[in-house]
Amino acid sequence: DTAVSQTPKYLVTQMGNDKSIKCEQNLGHDTMYWYKQDSKKFLKIMFSYNNKELIINETVPNRFSPKSPDKAHLNLHINSLELGDSAVYFCASSQDRRAWGQGWYEQYFGPGTRLTVT
Amino acid sequence: GENVEQHPSTLSVQEGDSAVIKCTYSDSASNYFPWYKQELGKGPQLIIDIRSNVGEKKDQRIAVTLNKTAKHFSLHITETQPEDSAVYFCAAPDTGRRALTFGSGTRLQVQP
């Protein structure tokens, strides 16, 4: 059974388009994240949600909008795609962030979505 | 916020040799230090972690050491095998943001 899944795995699109990436976790975790990994492999957090509540919103363009319909899903919608958005996007999940010291930071990652904007 | 530095950026070893990757962190309140392994085309996978109440932790060929005074921690892989080839990331919690800050990654190549 896949713990954290993402769709699609590859996404090729043109500049100016709008696209979405979906993420689902079946671990029963309360917190989900989106990370961006650039071509140099740097992993940088973009957003985190705890029980459908936005917790972290890093300085990413407001063209990026996360949506959490329930605590098992966290989708990422990107408007007006730009060349610089090309990267691999990872979804991750962990236990309740409020349980500090009890595992919220044991994060489990999905397989990634490679976004290429042409 | 937390700042994590990781060295080296690339590491090439012969099969059977040991490999060591080092990280430093800045937030003295950090108390949890995970290591992730990322194979080609896959997501990072948690392979080992250490909490600040211990100095060393081992899991078969993998060990992690922590020096809280110096604010650094290291990953040690013994008897390396070709399947150990991957990018390895260290991380530390940013206690202010409740998020993990990752190191820049080390590409380990194990030559058969």
C-alpha cells in the first residue's frame, strides 16, 4: 500500500497555463506539506496544513494555492505557470504538529511530481 | 530560523569502504535530527534519526552521531554497497516555524 501518493508523476505544460497536483496519504496523519526541489536538489518547504488549517505559507508567489478538502488530501494548484516553476514538487505528511516532541517531524514523502514548463 | 549546512556535496567511495556525511545546525533548541535518502526518481525516505538525549544511534550499517555542544551531527555508512548510491539529506526542525529545514544534500556514489 502506498503511504503518500501524488498524481501526476510527470506534468509538462506551457507557460501561462493553470495546473493542479494532487496528494493523498493513508497514514492517518494530521499534517501535510508541499516541498519544492529545484534542479540543484535543494528541498524547500512551501506550505503545511494541519487538519485542513494552513500552518506554514512560505514566501511563494500567490499563483500557488494549496487546497485541503480533508486531512488525507492536500492539492496544489498553480496559476499562470512560469518557466521558473519547473521543479519537482513533493508532498509529505506527519503526525499532529501540536504533538511537539512526539513525531510531527517524522515526515513521509510522496514520489514527487516533475513539473516542466515550456 | 534554522540554518543547516551539509558537507560534502559529492562523495565517491569504493564498495566496502565507509562514508561519512556531516551537518551543522544553528538553532540550539533543535532536538531531532533525521536523515533522508533519495534515490533517483523517488521521494526522500527517512532512514535514521536521532534525538538530542542520545549521542549515537546505529541501525545495521548506518549510524548517526550528534554533538549538541558543537551543533553538528553526522551520518556514517559502513561497508558501502552500490545500492547505497543516492542523495542523502540531513535536516533539523525549525522550532519557530514547526518545519524541517533540510541540508543541501550529498550525492554518494559507491563504485563497484
